[in-house]
Amino acid sequence: MKKINISIDIDYFSTKSELSSEFQNLLEKADEATKTSYSPYSNFQVGAAIELENGEIISGSNQENAAYPSGLCAERVAIFAAASRFPGVKIKNIAILARKKGSINHTPVAPCGSCRQVLVEYESNQKEPIRLVLRAEKEGYIIPQSISDLLPISFTKDNLM
Ligand code: THU
């Protein structure tokens, strides 16, 4: 038996001004998107903004439903919109943040497991890493190197062959 260690590198910035203007802008778009959240059940408003290689920015917010599992996270709303409007166009960056009852959420909101699964497939298809920026205000800004870093040993379409 041997142990395999998996470690990841994360870029961490303690203030917004240290971030590139690209990331600052994307976080603003994600914040704007929280206003379109339909979240009467959780009161947790999530916004995601995706920057494509062609310069387009597509944002999305979480959409809930009285039949709870029928709702969808902000990240998947955004990425499915991006992929259906601009199929095959590479995704450069994604910003994600949340508000709880309108006020800023101070802990980083990382994508849930289902969103990671969806994001990692687009990343694998495009053969280029997608950068993800998470806002935590008081706690800083967190940027992993890729989505696959957040979902090691993932289930992929290769498993189906
Ligand atoms: N949510 C997201 O939109 N993204 C995440 O990564 C985590 C959770 C939403 C789903 C639901 O509408 C609310 O947040 C509470 O779970």
C-alpha cells in the first residue's frame, strides 16, 4: 500500500484592489447578478459571472422552486446559458459570490459538488483551465488554478467509454 497525496495551489488576495481589473469587474457582474436571484426559500442570493474568450460576460443567479430539487445554482444557470449562447467558445474566468438577505456573505461561497461536476466537463472539453474567483470580503479573495483542482479523481465522459 502507498499513500498518494493530492495538494492544490490557491492564489489568495487579502484585498479587492490587489485583484486584476478583469477579476474585479467580473466580481461586480456577479454581485449585480445576485439581484436577479429567485431564492424565497433560502434567502441566499448567489451570483455567478462568466468571462468568455470572445469578451462576452454571461451571468446567472440561483433560481429556486417550491419543488426544492428543481431549482438550480447560479453557476449552472450561468454556464449553461454561456454554453448555449456561445457553444464552443472557451471560458476564461468565473466569479462567484453570495448575499444573505441582501447583505454580503463574508465566507467564500465555493461551487457545490454538482456545479463542480458540470464546470469540470467544460474545462476538460476546452483543454484550458478555467480560473475561479471567490469573494470573501473580510477573509480575502480565493483563486484556485483550475476547476479540476477542486474536483480531483472526478467522473468524466472517458469513464463512459
Ligand atoms: N447555491 C448556489 O447557487 N451555488 C452554490 O454553489 C451553492 C448553493 C444556491 C442553491 C440554493 O438556491 C441556495 O444557494 C441555498 O443552497
